Amino acid sequence: MSTEETSRFVRLRVELVLEVDDTDAVTKAALGRIADDSAMPADERTHAESAVTEDTAEALAYLVDPFDLVSEIPGVDLAQASWSSEQIDYDPDSPDWDLDEDDVDGDDDEETVD
């Protein structure tokens, strides 16, 4: 592809598995983030507070912000982001958790010369 044909948009996929050692600290931090959001309507705030209190994964979803991950990168503007969180059973020794499972054809970022 020539430079003119190359899309300016890049999809960056990131998957994280976090070990939560202190659920109370995560919940407290999420509640603090919700309390600091002055633009959040009262009914949404009540729902959010309930969700993060009942589910640590929901609390993490309020704390992890994709904009924070890329905001300091020069020349990059976040066009769209979505993320979710869920509690999982994790076994680091299981082949099901092989980090390279999607990399079947090799490195997609390698440039080929015709």
C-alpha cells in the first residue's frame, strides 16, 4: 500500500488479566472516581455506585480508562474505545492462557517487500 492508501486508523487490542489482592481498595477507588465525576447524573451515579460495590470487575471498569493509556503519545488521538471487565478463573500454567494464541501467522506488524 502506498502512503496515500494506508489508513490512519489502527486498532490496538490489549488483554489484561489482573490479580486483585484488595477488593476493598479497588471498590473505594472506584467510588471515589464516581464521586469526582460532577457530570454524572444522580440516577446514573446511584446505579454506578451499586454496581462497583457489588462487583470488583465493575469497579475496575470504572478505574481503567483507555484515554489514559494513549493520552501522552504524541501524534495520536483516541478515535473510539470500548472495554469491559469480568471475573474469570485463571490458571497461568494452562495452555488456554497462551499469550501468542492469536499470532498464528506470525507477526502482523512485519513489513513485506514486493
